[in-house]
Amino acid sequence: MPQPNIVICSDREALNRKTAQLLVQLTGQAIAANRRATLALSGGSTPKSLYELLATAEWRERIEWANLHLFLGDERYVPPDHPDSNFGMASKAMISKVPIPPQNVHRVLTELPSPEEAATNYERVLREAFATNKTPQFDVVLLGLGENGHTASLFPHTTVLKDNAHIFASVWVEEVKAYRLTLTAQVINFAKNIVFMISGASKASVLKEILHGPYEPERLPAQLIKPVSGSLLWIVDQAAAAELPKQ
Ligand code: 6PG
């Protein structure tokens, strides 16, 4: 197993700044090369303060929002104004505060009558946005890590882990008693840049298992994340890195 590419930040604020700087750099490079950048946002609680930082006057000017297309790496099957909505969180924290054209913001239509329809519709959105019938290639996929080893909505022992038939899929997750919608591992792995942003002591044990434990992706789905040809970077704070071998 090649040594993981890890950046350890002193604390949460440093983690946010380092990740913000990386997103500025990667989206800027993509826009310079292809006149646009595609970024899949992660959900949960960790990235909220990052999104808020990117919306501040200090950072807002550093991103070319007019050429940035935002997507969701995963979503809960709840309305966009529901407290659990990843889009709702990102919209409140950042999207509603920055000059990104509405047509550049691609949320999952979770108001559709079923999770399956929401997933199928989002697959259509992705295929159109990437103008491909094959695997969409994101410039950047931002990911978080759950204490149980899940990432995006790729939860342990769920059918979606082995799904090679979809680019975006719906899945019932017994563990959280909810439907989730997620990019499949093959799409994440096809990205040009995959960035895990991980914070807090509660992630230290699972992070060590994922990076240095046996390969058990059914139990630790974040181990499925291996870029086909792009980069994979783990940006973590010291609390989350506490159980890693000293660099
Ligand atoms: C989600 C996320 C998920 C998240 C992890 C970590 O929809 O919940 O996309 O993969 O990144 O669950 O969540 P926290 O950042 O809240 O610990």
C-alpha cells in the first residue's frame, strides 16, 4: 500500500484554511485549463465552517464562482430546507452568500416522489453537466469520514458499495434509518482530485484503521476510495491524526 498523502493541520481553523487554499488552487487550475471547474461538496458537519470561510470577504474573491460548478457528493432524501439537507447546509453557509450563477449550482431534487427518482434525475443532471454518457470526471471531490468508516453515503455493508451500474445511486441505510443518495465509488475514484477533510478525536481510531489497517472495504467503505489516475489527499487536524504513526 503506497504511503497515504496526508497533511496534518494544528487545529480546526488551520484545517479550514488549508482546505480552502487547496480548493482555491485546484478550482483555479481547472478553470485556467478548461474554462470551468467541477466540485462535488461533502456534507455532514465538518465542512460547514469551511464553507462559511469560503464565503467570507477574505476568501470569496479568490474563487472564480462564475466558472465553478457545484454538485453534491451525497445527499439525504429530505427537502432542501430540512435541517439534515447537505445542500441546505452548504447553501446557508456559502452558496447563498457568494456570486455563483444559479445555473452553476446542481442540487439533488429530493422533492421528487422517491429516492430512486431523485437519484436517476441526478444521474441525468451529471451526464448533461459533464456531456458524457460514461463516467463523469470531477475536478475535485471533497469527502468527509464517518466514525464507522463511511464516506459520502457509502455506508458499511450496503449494496451501493459494489454498485458499478450507476454513477449516482439511492440506498436505504439501516444504520441511520434513512434513504441516502450518493456518488458511487467508481465516480469518486475517477475524479482528478479527491480530498478528504477530517477533524476531531472521534475520527482518530477509524482513520488509523482505514490508512493502516487491513483492507476491509465492506466494513470500512472509505478504503474503496483509490483514485484511478488522479490525486488523493487526506487533510486532517491533529486530533484526528492522533493515532497515526508519527510522520
Ligand atoms: C453526509 C456526509 C458524510 C460525512 C460524514 C462525516 O452526508 O453525512 O457526506 O459522508 O462526510 O458522515 O460527517 P461529520 O463531518 O458530521 O462528522
